[in-house]
Amino acid sequence: MTSFLSKLFTDVSNLLKNSDDYNVLLEIGQLPNIKVFRAHSIILKARCLYFKSALSNDWCKKDENRNIIFKKPNILPNVFEVILNYVYTGTLVFSNLTTSEIIHLLETIDELAFEELFSHVQEHLISHSSEFIKQNISTVTDIAFKHEAFKILQTYCIDLITKEPQPFFSSPAFLSTNESILIAILSSDDVRIEEIILWNYIIQWGLHNSSTPIEMIIKDDEIEYETIDEYTSIDFTSLKTTLSPLLSLIRFSDISTEDYETKVKPFQSILPSNLLLWRYHFEDKTIKINLTSRKPPYSINSTLINHKQSTIIANWIDSNEGNLNVNGKIQFGKIRFNLLYRGSKHQFSFKKFHKMCDNQGPSLVLIKSKSNIDGCCKEEIIGGYNPVGWKSANQYIIRDDSFIFNLGDLSSESNYILSRIQPNLKYYAIYDGENFGPSFGKGDMEFSCISRPREGFCRWRCYDKPIRDTEARFWIEEIEVFKVIQ
């Protein structure tokens, strides 16, 4: 059987611009931006369920020439032109649309029920307009949550907000945020902001949106009232009703006793009774309440270290990261660690290491080493930071910001060793060889025996201090490599 589909597609496509038997006049837009498009009802109804109903005899109006008259004042003409072209050609062309118009296109295809385009347009928007979305996060998120079909965009926006929540919560648009958006944010385990600050913003939103609104401001993460009368005039019954869907999503176990007493307890009349009992009985674990903590700052999916050690490493990478706030708590920063490779999971081999880690950008290497020294078994957590990543280039990487380290048995920070590349030896900072494991310096931390990939050594040469007290070979119990995102 011979197929002539390409010829069929071409002929149908030509009907859009080269036809004399149009029977639909589509008046799109509002003054002064109105455009009339000509089309064929049989094609519109065949390609679109919305038009199948809208152009039925029961709904449509006709002019004196028996042409169907269809008006859509809420759609931009240039956006509809893209859709009409898709109807006839099967091709969606974004090149002449701005980002705002692509968002309008997304809303329009939802209204016109072009379900096959939902994922494609959302993915195009995210991949080509990420900076626009970030700069207009409140507006885009609001649009995404008004359309049930925009799940991909919803997830993307919530991820952006949870990773950098402060701009969203401190923006003027926050107080008008839809409740469903706040539920999605609070449901995340990875909101990178202190829980008590999150609580303050939720109270601010609740007061603004209750039946008896009270405007308050948050300055330096603290609630401020212009007068004490503003607090005493709060309608707590109304506030409780407004915040009812959100209160169960607050992780009260992440709020310190001091903050609870000064910032949460004044609103105790709106709190769930089990929470009050839990606090009253000194955080009794037998009382059921949401005690699941959110991910702490610098959370890391590691079997070798926890977020406390990853916080220290983040500070070694960038001195602006991993610092404490005025309350002595770790501040949320921008650095994140994504697992690329784990020996016990993916296989201990140089080939597998490079397959999983090459061309991934900056990386952190963690190794649990095991050696026998004077008849005693010694285990240590050692590692290194590669600021540019691995490429199997078979050459040294020149860097002045790489480092290697030893965290010992993790029992005491005072025993941690940080060793940075010596400036005059930066030409040998990292060796990136396809037949090597993650190696630093000229032997400062090296894995170079392809037949024994779990064997390594540390011989002080190029970094400013040795990280092990012996140059003897050691065995790799486990190795993990993380992509460092800044």
C-alpha cells in the first residue's frame, strides 16, 4: 500500500491561504486590535472539540452570505493566528510570539481544548523563558494554578519558589496569592526558609484575607503592627477560618521553643488542639501532629555525611554560604548537592564514574576510606571539590579554587582538615583522566589503577597540607559524587 500522506498534508495546509470556499469568519480580539480570519468549519470541527460544539447549528450565527460568524474578543489575534496555522498544518510556530504571548497561547489552548498541546507548550515556555518566569514568578504561578491542566508549569513554579522563597513572600503580590498555591508550597519538604519566618508570612496573608482584614508588615522577618490596637482588634475566629487549610501544613516541630512562645503562642486560639497539647506536654511524641521536618539547609542525599557536614563544605566552596543568622541558626543558601554517582549503587569502576559524572559541571567527591595502620582498622571520610567538573580530557585542570579535605570519623569538627591548592601549583590542581578516578594534584588524592578502582592513596605534593597521616594505600568502602549547583 502506497502512502501519500505528505501530499495530503500539503494540500490541506494550502487551504488556509489558497481557498475560495471559506464558510467561517472568526473575529478575534478587541478594538483597536481586531482581526478577521477566514476558515472552513469542517476542518475546525474535525481538529478541535471546542469548535465542534461552538460551530454547531444550535450555537452559531450566520451573515447574509451564510458565513458562520464567530467572535472571541478575549484572544489576541497573533496568538490565534498561531493556533489556526496549527489547525491546518499540524505545526506550532512560536518564533513570532513574546513570552507573555506564549503564556496567553497556553491559556487559549486550554480554553479551546487542544489537549495534545498542553505539555508541549508548557515545556517550551519553561525551557525558553525560565528567566522571565523567575522575574514574574507570582504572575506566572497564579496563571498556572488557575488551569488544572498546567501541572508541568505548576510544579516548575513551586520548585522555583521553594528554592528561593524570599522574593515571592516579600513581594506585594504575595498577599493576593491563591490559597491553592500556598497549600502547594507548604506541602513541600524543601522550602528553603526558616519555619518561623514562613509562619509569620502565613499570618500576614491570613490577616489580609480574613473577613475583617488587618494590614501588617514584616520587617527583618518579624511581624510589626502600627499600634497595639491592631493586634487586639484581630478577629481570631475569622483568622482561624481563613487559615484552616494551611495550619496543618506548618511544621511546628521546626520552630524553637523561644520562637513558639513569642511568635506562635499569641495566636494559640487558632491552633489545632493537638498542637497545644503537644507543646504543653513538652512535645509529647505520643500526641499525633505533623512532626516531619522540612529538609534542612544544604540537605544532601548522602550515606556518608549529613547536612551539618555539607554546610561546612558549602562554606568552603563559597564563604558566603553556610553561615549562621543572628539567632545562631544556619541560613539557607543557594548551593545544592545532587547525587550523580554512588559506587555501591552504580558500580565501582572508573568507566562508570565518568559515564555518570562527566560534563555535569562542578562536583563534590566524598569517599569513605578504610585502611590498616599498625594493626588497627581506620575509617575516614575524605574528598575533594572540582570547580569545573569532569570531562575525561586526559590532562590537568588548572584551578586556584579546588580543595581536598578529611572529615575524619565525623566526631569532631576540630579534627577536620581542609587543604587548598597551592597558588604556584595550580597547574596540577586536578587530574581529569579517562583511566583515572576523581584525582587531585600529583598524587595528593589519586585513584589510578584501573584494575583496582577501589584502591587509592594520598601523597602530599600540590595542596597546602596533607589530608592523611600516612601515604599508604587505602580501600574505598564507598564513594559518592555530587553535582554542585550554585
